[in-house]
Amino acid sequence: MLDELAAAIARHGDDWWSDTAVPRLRLVRLDEPITPIDLLYEPMICFIVDGSKSSVAGDRSWTTGSGEMLFNSLVLPVTSTFERLPYRSAVLRLDGRMLADLLLELDGTDPVPLTGREPGGQITAPMTPEIVDAVTRWVRLLDTPDDIRPLANRIEGEILYRLLGSPLGPTLRHFTLADTAAARVRTAARWICEHYTEPLSIEKIAAVAHMSPATLHRHFKSATGMSPLRFQKHLRLQEARRRLLAGDATAALVAEAVGYVSATQFNREYRRAYGLPPAQDAARLRGRLVDAGRTR
């Protein structure tokens, strides 16, 4: 069954990371090695069909491989390394409203809060045959575009239903709750993403999350592997690297654009994160992209 799903992804993955005509479905297809890559995760379920990938976010790290699924509950800057190729995965961007409506239909009540310690931001579990079958039919809608509008939401609902019966179920139920520490951390993370170029303080972020600074720091680090201000720094450096690779501006202008007041501080933090000064790192990445293109 995984082979059938991998073949469907291979047919429709136009690039290594592709949005599709099916709402909330993305495909990842990678055949050639690439350098570790910075990504900004959204709330999502990633179904890994072939290959394996390791990811790092602050002090947290995890590896997922063929036959596994990853639930990420919040916006999160990560660095991912594709360790085994070819790599194939289907990504479901979570629609919290659809999930909540399904739970109300199933239970007739609001989801029951989890007892004990709230889960972190990333949970992994094996895919069941029923989940693989539903995801395969979801991806195969791309073979018959006229079926997407009448069937996509129905199959997505079935996938969510199957997920609720899987080891991810309790955490997914918890994801729909509004007044929890996890929900407040998600609010804070999203807000930082929207304001990362601005001068921020832990007190300001805590006020947005309606938590004390100490409580926010504890729950935020549990979910993301980093403090809120370190999270902001990762966002700045990721965007700076993207702009430098695109060749849009000099390192000094890029530093200013992502919120750095001091170019010296930017150079120091960039080198600590990526191993080289900004301009040299961008040149190295461009060279690798050219080499990869020549081998194809």
C-alpha cells in the first residue's frame, strides 16, 4: 500500500515541495541529495511514505521514516536533513474548524482535555493500513481533477476520523481546545511570526498569550525546544538566508530588513547558526544548487 501511495506522489510532485489542487494537500518528492534545509512548519500531519528525514528545532530533534506520520501542532522554524532517499511524503495542513466539527459530530460534546502534562509540539506514530488507504485515495484525486471538488473534503474528513482513532487521537482532540497552555503557545508562536522583525520582549509576548513570562517560557520551550526570543532569532536568520540566497541585497541590507540593528551581531549570529559569514554561506549554497543542476 505504501508503494501505491509513493507512486501517486511521484506522479504529481512537480518540485521537491509542491502545493496541489486538492485543498490543504502538499506533496514532497526528493530524489537527489540536498543540503540541510530551513523550513517553517505549520500545524500539519506529515505522512512519510518513503525515505527518512531528521529535523531540529532548538533543543528538540526527531526522525521520521517510511510508514510513520508526524503531527506538528504549531508554527515552527526547523532545519531538516533528508537522510534516506528517495523521499516521498504527503502533508495535510490542519483545518482546526473541520477537526472540531468532526469531533462534535462524533461525540456531541466538546473534546475532553488531556490529563497530566500537555504534549509537546511534535508527536510521531506509525500509520495504520486504514490511514494509508485513505491518504492514497486523497492523493489519487489528482489523477481525476473533476473529482476533487465533490470528494476532497469527504476523504479529508475520513483521514481525520482515522487519525482520531490512532495514537495521535488524544493530541488531536487537545489541539481543538481554545483555553489551554498549548493553544496559548500556538497564539504566541503565530504572533511572533507576524512581528519577528520588530523589537520584542518576553513581557510583550506573554501579554499576547495571556500568560506570565515564566509560564510562557516554560510551556513555549516544551513545545518548540527554544525560548520565545530564540524562536524570533531563528525566524530572522531563516528569512535572512532566503534573501541572501535569492541575491536580493547585501548582507547589511538583509540584516536591517529582518530586524537587526547591529550588522556585527547579525554576522556573529548567522555564522554561529550556519557555519560561515552570510555572503560566503550564500555563495556556497548557490554553488551547490548549480552543481545539483549539472548532475540532473
